[in-house]
Amino acid sequence: MKHYSNEWVQEWCQENGWTDLFEERSNNYWAFPPGGVIPEPIPVQVLRAIKAKHGLTCEERFWSIFAVGATMTAALVAYVFRCPLPIVAAFAFNAVTVAQLEVEDAY
């Protein structure tokens, strides 16, 4: 899941003089620091600050809303059919979704 928008990181790079931003792999950004000749990873503290400033990405919002909708649907189906299995399935889906929403520090 993408936790940072490329535009957010690009905006920070422009404000702080970093150039040639590229995403090595998902959520792992590298750029040339001011006066640098070798690209370096964008510091984790900076990525955390960007995340705190901007909040959830569109993908994170979508999955969060989908998880809430799936839970409400499962509760309704469980009530109508008097069966707890939809709630169990919704719990499993939500556990995976919440785990994916967790931001991991790559380095």
C-alpha cells in the first residue's frame, strides 16, 4: 500500500533543495541532497513529518472506508441470517487491512 503521495515528497524536495527524486521501491524514496553527487534516501523523520502533515493517501482512505463498509455489511448479514461467520470474515479482512495501513520504516 502506498503511504506517501509522490507529490508530497516532491514538494518537500523542492522546498529543501533535493533534486532528481525517484522511488526505488514502494514507499522508499531517494534523491540528491543539496550539493550532493550521490543520491541518498529521504530521511525517515522527514517522511514521518510529511505523513503527519498530509494524513492518509487516497489509497489508504479507500481501504479504510471499504473496511468500515464491509464490517457494517457483515453485521447486517449476520443479524439477518443469525450466523456469526460474516463477522468473523469481516474481522479477518479488517485485520489484514489494518496491518497494511501500518507504515514501516524501510531503513
